[in-house]
Amino acid sequence: MPDHEADHIDFIIGQWQQERPDLSAAPMAIIGRVKRLHTHLRHDIEAKHREYGLAWGEFDVLATLLRSGQPYCLTPTVLFRSAMLSSGAMTNRLNKLEERGLIERLPDPEDRRSLLVRLTDSGYRLISDAITEHVELEQQLISMLDEQEQETLNSMLKKWLAAFE
């Protein structure tokens, strides 16, 4: 969309400027656009994950195991921290993935009280295929921005996110 065309956020900002001209609407415009983008992006990405029979969190668990490298095996605590989920949510996801034969839980040879979570061969094949299509979709979703715009946006978002983390 060219910069000069109004979008729905412009309509909302216009209403605020009419009703409360004393407020700066610039933060509302930025946050509103980020929220709407999140909604659109999440919808498309979740649809891609569903093609593989995966929910968002299940994809995240499998992708975390894959990106950890061989032997594609982590402790539940490392998975939990990486995915930023509650331990209960993580346990639920692990149970579902294990039932489907995509992961297995193994005794930790270094700590008899602990378990390790490892991708099975079928889990590896599934997430390897899914991540390829996931990244292709993400490329499509940002394709309206040229390379310089993508780099600028990424840098700005990184700076903004750093203020919270």
C-alpha cells in the first residue's frame, strides 16, 4: 500500500483527533498497526502450521529441538525457557507430541532425576519440512518491503524490543 493511502488505523486516529485533539495519536497508530500486523501474520503462519498438524506451540517446541542441532535433544527446562511457556503448558505440548511419536523422553545420563526430550526420526522429518515452508511463507509475508526496508524495520524492532527485555 503506498504511503499516501489511508488505512483503517488512519480512520481510527482521525476519530481520536476529532474527539481528543489534546492527545498525541502517534503511539496509538504505531501500536495499532503492530497489533493488526500480528493478527494477520499469526493467522497465516498458524494456517501453515496446521497443514502439518501442528499448533503454534508444538511447532515452536519441534523447531527449538531442530535448531539446537544434533542430537536434537534438550531438557524440558531449556525448552520451557526457549518457548516462554508455563511449565504446565510445556508438559501438555510434550505429552501431545510424544503421543504422536514426534518426540521421545529419555533418561538424562548426567542426572538420573531428569529427562531429556529428543526429536524422533518422524519428528525430524516433519519439522524439517514444516520449517522450510514456514520460512518461505515468512519471506512472502515481508516481500512488499525491499531489502533495505526489511533491514531498517528489523533494526528498529530490535531496538524497541531491547527496551523490554
